[in-house]
Amino acid sequence: MAIRDNLNQLIRPLVWATGNTEYPFWGSGCSCMVGYRGHWLLVTAKHLTDADNPDNLCITPRDEVRLILPLKALHNPLSHDDFDTDHLDISILEVDQSKVNAKDIQDVYLLDFETVYCSSARLENGAKLLVVGIPKVDFDYKSKVFNFVRYQCRGIYAGIARYKGCHEMSFDPNQEQDLQSEPGAKMKLPTLDGFSGGPVFVDTIGKNNVVEPRLVGMAIRGSMESGKLYFMGSDLLKELMDLVTGNLNRAG
């Protein structure tokens, strides 16, 4: 599956059920559906899953589909005692494949991690990067689907960040960016809210000189004022996913 053709489906909004009949859902922020070592994993930033009870998460496998994926476990592979740091900001949720009906499998889009992975250690200053964010999610009561707009933030690689395995992207806050959900539409980004948990891609040249994005990390935080976005590098991301899936495989 070409990432550039299916980016919208791979990046899922984080939505929580509230238990309130008037406002049954709320949401902001991104997650990415990843296939790795036989597991279906929902990868996002830990500070997002800390915002509410993960048991209330409602993740759809693709747009305009009412199916809510069954989640069976939340993994925070790194723990800390007293303060948060960027290199700890990851949560991995496991999808319970046994509870997904065969007829619904076709609705599930997965990012094949091993195919699209690019070592963040190979990034060079000035490399072109892309992050996609989802600032707000609304629920359409009539159609029973979630409505949201994906925004792009394009910038360039600006080097290694302060924390282990983390990196910086610089961007122009005044530059008009593409609306990922509306090809051809552009606007100035109003905020970086909703970009946390979004996958970070680098442009590479593939077959027939076609630009293909490759995964180099996951967005953690950023600032419009500074024009900086910080992300966990793909090498650390892979290390943590190896840790989680290794434990899952050993547990049977």
C-alpha cells in the first residue's frame, strides 16, 4: 500500500466516549495504526492517553466507518518516577484481533512498519519532513460518524533534540500549509494542537523518481511561536515496539 495514497486512513483521531448523552464523544490528537510482528498496534503519545481513561477510547479503522476497534491492552513501555520527558512520551495500545469479524478486516488499514521504517539516525539537516495533525473531532449525530479535518505541517529536519532518541523539525508558522483532507486546499496553521501522536515522515525518492514518504518518528509537542516541532525518532520507536511485541509474543 502506497503511504501517499492512504495517509488519511493510516492516521486515526483519538476519540473518547464521555458517557454524556448530550455530548457523547470528545477528541483531539493523532494515533497511527501499525502492523508489526503479527500484532495490530495503535501508537500515540502518552500524554494523550493520560488525558482520559483509555478504556473509553473509540478508534475507527478508517473514515466513514462505524466500527469501533476492540482494544485489549495499553502498554507504556517506559516508566518514570517524578517528571515527564520527551523520550518517555509513548503509549502503545493493542487491538484485539480475535474480536474483529472477518467481514470487517477489509476496513482496517495498517501501516506496515518494517516496510516504511527509515532510521532517524540517517536524517540530515534540511531533509524535508511532513507531519499530519487532527486538532478537533466532532460527532455527526445523524450519520453516526466522526467528522474531522487533517492538517499538514511541512518543515525541515533541524537536528537532534535534548532528550535521548528525540529530534527537532523547524517550520515557518506564517507559511500556508496543505489541508491533508482536502487536496489542493491551503491555509495557515492556526495551532499545533492535535499534532501530538502523529507520524513524522521524510520525503525519499522511490521508483521512477516518485517521492515516497518514509516513517522517521512520532510527533510529541511543538510551538507555533518558535516554529519548532519535536518528535520521537523512529529508532527509539522501533526499540519500544520491539520491547512490547517481544513481551506479547512471550506471553503467548
